[in-house]
Amino acid sequence: MGLQNFGFMEIMIILVIVLLLFGAKRIPEIAGSLGKGINEFKRNLSDAQRQITEAPRAEQQIAPGTPVTAAREEERPEPKRLLQ
């Protein structure tokens, strides 16, 4: 069921119900927080996409011929020894 199935009367009924439930003063607050949530979601989605696309580029910067396991071992710090 998509939005194309809603007619003018259905949308008006939904708006009246929302107005009765939340009141006229709360609707702008709800719309503002919904907009902020959507913007934050889009920003996080673009950050995730950027991290995915940058990860292969970082692996390509390793010198050619260097085994991937050796390059990864260099990045890892040496583990701390608990008992001496």
C-alpha cells in the first residue's frame, strides 16, 4: 500500500486525527524532530558509504608485493604482557 492509494479525504482524516492527538502546539515540534532525525539518518548513511569506499583505497596504498598479512601486522600494536 503506497502513498498513491491515498486520496485527499484520507489525508485530511489523518491530519485531523494527528491534530486531535497531539494538539496544534506539538505538531511543529514533532515535525522538527522528524526532520532532524531524517537529516541525521542521511548523514550517517553517507558516512557509512564513504567508509566503505575509502577502505579499499587504503588497502591499495600498501606497497605492491607486500603480503596483506604483513601490512596488517605492522598496523597492530604489540599486545601487553600480563605476566613477566
